[in-house]
Amino acid sequence: MIWAAVLAASLGCFLLKLLGWSVPASWLERERLQRAAVLLPVPLLAGLVVVQAFAGDRELVVDARAAGLGVGVVLVLLRAPFLLVVVAAAATAALLRAAG
């Protein structure tokens, strides 16, 4: 169900970008459309992160991926460099999986 929404939103983004080549510029300069185009990638990416971190075979799974995501969130809140965030989150998940 969630993947259908993600795919539909992705298709909508693609079609919006495709229409940008054929729609008159005056239509694209509407404030509402510009706000939607700017804000749409944020919830799409957040949805993908949540699905990848907590999805199982039709059930909610809290495992090493969730801990890695938590470490990543803390480091982002502390304004750590992006590379450090990614490496620390991956290392946390890997160490927890290796530990058992």
C-alpha cells in the first residue's frame, strides 16, 4: 500500500517535470504550483527512509536499521557533516547486526 503511494507520487513528479517542457511559462509561475514543487521531495524522501528503516514482510520491524537511523538523526541535529552521518549510521547498524 505504501509503495503504491510512493510510486504514484514519483509518477506525479515525473509528469510534472515532463509538463514543464510543454506548458506555457505563465502557468508555471503560479505561487501554489511553485510551493508544491519545492516541498514535494521532502515528504517523498522521508517516506522512503521510514519504509526502508521499519518495513518487514507486512509488519513493523524495529532492528539494527532503526538504531542506525536514530544515530543518523542525532548527528543531523548536532549538524555533523553528511559523510559522518552516513558512516556512523551504517556502522551502528552493522555493529548491531554483527553482535547478534
